[in-house]
Amino acid sequence: MRKITFLIILPLFFLTITACFLTINQVFADESYAVCDLCGYCPPNNPPSNWEKCVDCLYPGASKNPGSKDTLKINPSDNSAPTPYPGRKYTVFGCINVAGGFKTEEGVVGVGQFFLNIFFSIIGGVAFLFLLYGGLTILLSQSNPEKLNYGKRVVYGAIIGLIFSFLSVFIVRILASNILRIPGFAGP
């Protein structure tokens, strides 16, 4: 009787252990995902409108298709969420390079350079618009000397503004890179 019981229980025991191992392997073999990524995509909701730009900044190797969930995959070896590209932050202003964080010189310089680029771009754009406005005023003056002189002053002011903005960019780069030797301000 003992032999029959042993012959019945032993195969059942091995089948149970094998089933447990198969179940454990299946649980760990499935991919797991984070709830949300750093760009604001939380399935099943749709990604935000700026998601693709944020993915370009923080996850440059990830797929641009939100259905692939590349930005949400958890690393099975250490059970960690996907990490973003080091030294980059995505803000309402766009992608900012803050390598080393704000405690290092490179991070502060990256943010400063980002805002200086925006500032000088706006100045150049406004000066160009004034140049167009002055040119149109001259063209549409219809031999009216007051409108003609006003248009000339606007054009001269726009040209002087462009010269000042280009010189200021040049002076800031020369001071920051050559004289003060601030890292990150070297030319491309």
C-alpha cells in the first residue's frame, strides 16, 4: 500500500513543482510597464500634444509611436523604470541641456545659453519685422516726405538694432569663452 501511495504522490509532487516553475517563469517573462513616463503619457489616456518633442529630448532612442510603450518599459534585471537621457530636461520652453544638474557649471551654462539664444533670436526677429515695416512704409509713402522720412528712420533703427544684437552675441561669446573661460560657451 505504501508503494502505491508513493508512486501516486511522487509524480504529483514533481508535476506540482514543474507547474510552479513554469508559472514563475511566465510571470517574470512578461514585460512590465510603468504607469506614466516623464513626458506625461499615462495609458490608456492619449499622450499630450507635446509628447513627441519630449520623447525626442528625454528618450531619443524610443519609438515615436505611443502604442509601442518604449518610454514605459521597466528593466527586468533591476526592476527600474526607464531613465531619461542624462543631462536633459524638457520644459515649456523646450529641451534644455542641464548636464550635471544645477550644482555644476555645465548645467547652469546650458540653461543660461538656452535663454540667451531665445533672447537674441527674439531681438533679431523683431528687428527684421521692423525692417520690413520700414521698407513697406517707404514703398507706400506716395511721395509724402513725412512718411518717407519716418520709413527711413525705422529702417535705420532696424539695421542699427540688428548690428547691436549681432555684436552683443559676438561680445558675449568672446567674453564667456575666451576671457572668462566659462565651459559650454565654446563655439560649435
